[in-house]
Amino acid sequence: FEKMNCISKVNLQSLCDTQKDDIEEYSPGLCVSVNSSDQTTTIVIVLCSVLGGGFLVLVLLFVFHQFRKMRAIAQGHEQLMEATLNESIRSLRQLDYPLHLVRGDDFVAEGKLLRHEVLRNTHRLTVLDSLSDVDSFIDVGKHIVFLSHQWTSFSCPDAYGAQYKAMCISLKELARESGWDESLKDVFVWADFCCLPQANASIQSLAVRSLAAYAASATYFIIVAPDTKHADLDEVCDIDTYQKRMWTRAEQVCHSMRNGTEGMFITKGEELPLAKVEHDFFKESLRVFEGELTCCRL
């Protein structure tokens, strides 16, 4: 057996299982060491299986917990959107805060966008307390123009004055094309910084809740989006960044749903003429809640 080196050619485990007595007589303790090695291997396999199973269970529990968490977030978001939509629908029927307007000639004479409180304290705001007042105001020949734009600074609506210049030019051009009195005395403007309270957050909140009604009540809607640098960010504000904003999308939708798109225009700067908004422009606008929403860029 030794001369033929059979010990290196056979499976000791098989020999120990079938011829244990002979193997023990030939090499005492050999089968015991093989069995001990097998037991150790078996223990290691069992431990690894237990640990692997425990790890798999932990992974499954983590995935399940994350799924429940994401589902709860999704449900909460849906509930918030539903509440917001219901509030918007309700606000279309009444004003939580009166509509404040600036007469066209005063707006152009200001030289820049003036803060709401400055206009209020100098008696340069026209106030309409209800939607019926708004309708009566329009019935006697007044034109309400809603100016929709994005802020170009975190603290200032029009840091470089480019948007204000475009607003004034577009108002004059609209009056000329529509055959209105070009003095703009029959034109009344709504612009957020001028017509929404800025100093008192509680009152501002009431006015923001009426934003849908403000946009829907206007007879004309002008998107003001000239290319201009953002004062606090390394980016350019233009028609593309305007269209990404949630608030500006909401304004467009609220106006167009009640009035259609006939009275909606866009201006991209002093040198570009006032143009009617094309229908495909609203493809992104309809996805209001997919728009960007931050506290300081209306």
C-alpha cells in the first residue's frame, strides 16, 4: 500500500466511511482527523449560512422600510397637491386679498419697479375688493395687464432694470396695436413686487392665495423674459429659466384656462417686438407642480 503510494491516490473520506477499522489499523487517528476537519467545515458553512441569511433579512427589511417611507412621501405629496389644487379652485371664486393695480402711466413714470408699500403710501394703487368689482372695472373700458416675470436676484425683482424696460415698451406697444389711449391712463398693471405686500408676511400669504384669481381676472397677460444675468447666481435668466418656474407656470395656466391664449404675449427684450404666445409654449406650463419652487425667486 505504501510502496504503491496508494495513500495519495485515494479519497480518505470514502475509505473512512467504508473501511474505518482497516484504515485505523493502518494509521491510527487518521479517520478521526478527517471527521474533525469535516465537522469544522460543516460548522463554518452553517455559520456562514446563518450570517448570510441574517444579512439578507436585514437588507429586505431595509428595502421594505424605504419602500414604505417613499410611499408615505408620495402619498403626502399627492395630498398636498390635491389640497393646493382645491385651494386654487376655491380662490378662483373669491379674493382673499384685494386686487391692487398700478395705472399704466404711473407705472411707466416710476422709472423702476417700486415696492408695494411705497406705492400704497403714496396713493398710487387702485384697489378692487372683489371679483365683481374687477368685472365692473373691465366693463367700463379699463384694461388689466398681468406682467409675469422671474426675479433676477434673491432680494430684488429686477436687479439690472432690463425687465422693467421691457415691461414699459411692451405696454406701449400693446396699447398702440390694440388702439387704446397711448397715454396708458386706461391701462392698469399687475406686477408682483408692486402689487403684492412685501413687508407683512401674513398679508402677503393672503395675497399669494389669490394669485390664481389675479391672473385669471386680467384681460391681458405679458410674459417678460429678456436675457439678463442673475445678480446672485452664475446664470442667465431667460425664457427657458422663466418657463421652469412653478409660479410662472401657475400664472400662465390660471389666465389661459379662463381667457384662452388670445390675450397672451411674450417679450424677450427691448429690441424684440411683442409677440403672441404660441400654443406649444404651454406644453411645459401644464406641468405646474414639476416646476422649480424656491423661496426667493418668484
